[in-house]
Amino acid sequence: MKKTKSFISLALTSMLAAVVIAGCGTGNQTATGQAPTSSAGDKKTLVMATSADYKPYEYHDLSSGKDEIVGFDIDIAKYIAKELGYELQINDMNFDGLIPALQTNRADFVMAGMTATPEREKNADFSTIYYDAKNTIVAKKDSNLTKPEQLAGKKVAVQLGSIQEGAAKELAKTVSGLQITSLNKLPEIVEEVKAGRVDAAIIEDTVAKGFVANNDSLQFTTMEENEKNGSAVAFPKGSPHVQKFNEVIKKMQENGEMDKLIQKWFGQ
């Protein structure tokens, strides 16, 4: 009888252990416990990281009564994901956390109006450029701040971790007394300009247009620059997705889809 009980007990224990093991399977999870490229049967998901405060590239739209991230980058990402047979998951975070998200395998790619600078290329791979843009000086209309040299001795706000922050730091080398204030979100930056806590901001032209259109007291002036600030998709180093994304981006540029989205979001 003891042997029978021991056998039954052992069998139940083994079955329980098997159930626990099956329930705790790691699947495609990374060492951080997250799985950027996931799959469930035939359905695969790409995880996109972005900073949804960069209208019209990506921003929160509440007009439908629900919070939805929309924009130029979002439409491109959805098109690419569909072409490659993936579902798309979008994760919103601060701009300066985007490259670290790639480095720690918390995202398959980043789209956030991002430029492939030499510094960023040390930590990420990039697609071909899908859109070119320019930097602008955003200031109050009565400020007379329309040229870089007029920013001497002024406080200038930029987005933390952005190409504009780098541009401001370069400008500070030749423009005397330029003080840089780096903030996380663009709406914060615009409010700082409106409130007079900073004298101006450096913002990408397509984004500046939207803010100025909604704020009569502001103006923006395009800065003349030798380098292009083209937007590209960022990936973890060695990502197998780079070539496939490049192929779809090229297709979009050739079949007119990219022009349609540029017209939709930038009106040009």
C-alpha cells in the first residue's frame, strides 16, 4: 500500500512539474524578459519604439475619443510591417531612451524623425533616409531672433537627445554666450518660449510649422545648414531587418506611396 501511494504521489508530482515547466516557458524573450520580435502561430509582431510628441511624425490623437498614436512615421511603419507580414506594436517613451531601448532588446526598431548621426551610428544601425528636413529657430514674433548669430547671450531650448540639441551645442562654439536648455518634450519647449523662460528654441521645420500655426505669438525661421537632417529608421546593431526595411522604403519611393504620405502629413 505504501508503494502504491508513493507511486501515485510521484506520478502526480511529475505531472505537476511538467505543467509548471510548460507554463513558464520563455518563448522568444530576451535576457531582459522582453521579446521584441514575437510570434503566436503564424502571426509575428515587430516592436517599434518612438517618442510621440513630434507632430506630424508621431503624436497622440484624442479626436476619436481614445488615445491613438498617429503620424507620418506611424503610417510608414504600418506600411512596412504589412509588406513584411508583421503586426506592429508601438511603444511610446522619451526621445533620449530610444537608442538604449534598441541596445537592451526592448524594441526591434525606432522611428521618431531620427537622424543617423556618427554618434548614434556607434550604437545602432540605420536604414536609408526616407525624409529630409531642416532646423528652424522658433521665437516670439517681436523677438527679432531669426538668425543663429542673434542667439548670442540667449537661452535656447532643444529636445534632449535630439539632432537639434547637437546643432545647438555646435552653434554654442561660435555664438558667444548661447545657453542651452534641454527638455524631454516639444510641447514643454514651446511653452517655455511662449512664457519667456527661454528666448528661442531650435526645432525641425515640419514640426515647427504645426506649433506656430497654433500659436499666433510665435514665428519660425529656417536655419541655413550644410548638412542634411534626413530621417532614418534605427535598429539594434546587426539587425536582420535593415535590408528588408530598405527594400520597402525604396519601393514606397518608387511607387508614389512615400509622396502620398508626405503630402498627407506635410502638405507639400
